Amino acid sequence: MKVVVDEDKCVAAGQCVSAAMDVFDQRDEDGIVVLLNENPPPELADDVRNAAAVCPALAIRIEE
Amino acid sequence: MTEADVRLAPDEPVYYYQDDRDAKCPYAPPPGLRALNDEAPISRGRIWDGSTPWLVTGHAAQRAILSDPRVSSDDKQAGFPYPNQAMAENAPHHPLTIFNADGADHTRIRRMMTRPFTRPRMEALRPEIQRFTDELIDKMLAGPKPVNLTTALSLPLPSLMICALLGVPYEDHEFFQKHARVATTSEKTAEDDRAAGEALGGYLANLLQVKMETPADDVLSDFAARIKAGDLTLPEATLLSMILLIAGHETSATMITLGTGLLLDNPEQLRLLRETDDPKIVANAVDEILRYLTVATFGQRRIAREDFAFEGADIKAGDGIIVPLPAGNWDPVAFPDPERLDLTRKATHHHAFGWGIHQCLGQQLARIELQVVYGTLYRRIPTLRLAVDRDELKFRPADALAFGVSELPVTW
Ligand code: SF4
């Protein structure tokens, strides 16, 4: 699994961090998404898919 | 009459948007609104000014329309479906804010406001939220009963938190709660609306000037530094501060009060909260209660920029579009048996905070406040119950911007 984030789209809603805290963080100055791990291990796959699904700005893309 | 009206067949039945909730079941969305979605994910509704904007009721359709670049949030365009007359009259004077800006403008404004509300920062505030909650419950337990939960806990907690974040003295809370309430009611004149805005604005502009001289570690000081650096004007910073202050008040308060009413009506679900100390279970429960109640009943509002086909409907440029969030949150396709409150349900895809780039900025603060309150109140007061019959509760009319009751008398 490969995760791609689009910083320009991100509106800092923080949903991704709630869903998968080991994979996403938010930049302190403005809350923009920070990708901690672009190849998350399989045990986090469900959480990461959920993060992409709840991102209101459609800023997270997953390549399986 | 707008052009959109002309295209309706004369005898076509039109749903009156924002009819009241069912008195027997006041925690559920109006039954008429839910029934629309059984027919189609998009239909037309009549609103207070007689116009008939589109109502997008399906969960998937709500996501699609709220992510569609062919619709705009610009509330200055003719045909925009305003929630009430006062807001319609004042719209031409509205400056650009996070609510009515699109695209790059929206991104620019939103990014100035997001810093204090990130999930990691909110998580760091959890102990403080817990401390405020415990103190308010201590006070409630030490005082006379019954007590109105709204004034004892629901309003003071979010109020304390938003004041601490912004750097606004809590001593002034009666002043701004009064004016914040005007922003969320529908029974007001355009003049009331403007007067409340001016009173709050004057107060916050003053405070911003103080923070320019003596900054502290808070949002207003952040804005003050941007004014000094020339990135923001004082009126712009005042407006951003006002939005945060108002938004931080009523909605969380309503969720605490109504959530308690709802849980007391569902004792077997309440038991789950009373008996767990697992933060994951509590967090899950909060999202389900958010889904169930969807207090932002007015819905997100948009206007079409161009003609396009959507879910079988021909949307024309200039058509108003309303996205009634409670309907999407009770769409059985997204939430099977939506009328069942099930605190173990996976409900994080709900639309209680809206959807798309305008999704609520303060949602992580709201979530943690609710997690702390729901996780603490019923464990500390296991015998909590309503002090009046539920029929005696006075629910706000359906056209209020946030659903709620002003009084929830409880005892234990
Ligand atoms: S959920 Fe989406 S919009 Fe929100 S912080 Fe994460 S990437 Fe950004």
C-alpha cells in the first residue's frame, strides 16, 4: 500500500490523524497533513483506508 | 418568484423545508425530510422566502455535491438559499469569510485559523478539558437540585475552552453568550443581527489591540502578530475571532444537553458509557451521537455555478442547493437502521460537521469535549435523570440554526 497526500487540498480537519495516528500527523503552524509513513504496514491498512474515506477534502489517495 | 420556481409543475408537491420535528420523537430528523430520501437523493423544497432550492438528502449525493467544483458557497449571488430573512438582508455586507469563500480564497483564510484546532493540539488539551469538566460537575453536585444542565455544564464547558484558546477573559462570558445566541436564532431582525455583530466586533477589536501591545500564547495574539506583520487587517482579524467565538459556543453546548436527553431515553445504551473506561468505546459513541442528533439542522448551502446533471436532476446555473445534514446522517444506505441509536456502530463517516472543504474547523475540539463529558458525567452521577417529563422540554423550532433545548432540568 502506498499513500499519497495532496497538501494543497488539505483543510486541516484532522480526520486522518483521528483515524490513523501512526501514519498521519498535522503540521503545527497550520494543521496541514504530514505523512509519517507512505508505505504503512498491512496491520494499519484498514485504518489508513478509513482515513482516506473520512478526509472531507479528498486529499488522501491510496495506491494498493 | 425566481426562475427556478417557474420550472416546477403547478401541482407538483413541494416539501416545506424545515418543518418541525415529530413531538413524539424530537431527537430524530423531521419525518417528512427523511421520507424525501426514500424517493430520490435529490428533490426540491420550499423555504421561508417561497423559493424552491434543491435538497440533497442522500449520503453519497451529499458527499458528491459538496466536493463538486461546479457549486459555490458565495452568498452574494442572487438565488443563494439563505436560512432566514435577517441573513438574506445582511448578506450583501458580508465580507469574505471561511463560510462564503471558494477555492484559493477559502484556503488562504482557513489556513490562518486552523493552527489552534489540530488533532494533536486538541489531544494535548484533554487534561485541561477533563479538569474543567470535573470542576463543573463538583459544583453541580454541591449545589441544589434539580439543576438546568445547560447552565451548569453544557454552556460553561465549551465557553471556558474557547475563551482559553482565544485568550478572551471568561469573566465577560454573559456578554458574548448573549450576542452569540443572536447569531444562531432565526427570530431576529436584520438590525438585531447587525447590532449583535457590532457589539461583539467592537469588543474583540479592542482585545486584539491589547494583544498587539502585550501578546500571550493564544489565538488572538496570533492574529495580532499577523496584523503587525501586515498579513491581516484589524477588521479581518476581528471577524475571524468572532467566527471562532460564536461557533465555539452553541453547538457543543447543544450536543451536551441533547446528547444527555437522548441517552436518558435510551438507558441500555447509556449503560455502555457508564460502564466503560475505554477511550475508544467512548470516542465511537460520540460519533454515533453526533450522527443521530445532527444539531446543524439548517444544512450546508450552496449555489450552482453552471448547468449540470446530477443524480437525475437538471441543475441550472443560479439554482440554490441545500444539503440537509440530518437527512444524510439517517440515510439507511450509509447507516443501516438509522433510527436505532447504537453506540457501537461505526459512524465516523457521518456529516454532523458537514463535508467537503468547509467541514467544521473546530470538530476535533468538539469531539474531545464530548468524549470527556459523556465519559465522565454518567460515571460520576450514575443516577442522573430528567427532573421533568420529557413532554415538558421545549425544543427550538426547526428553523433555528442549531437544534436544541434551552433547559434540561436534571436531578440525581
Ligand atoms: S483529513 Fe484530509 S483535510 Fe483533514 S487534515 Fe487530514 S488530509 Fe487534511
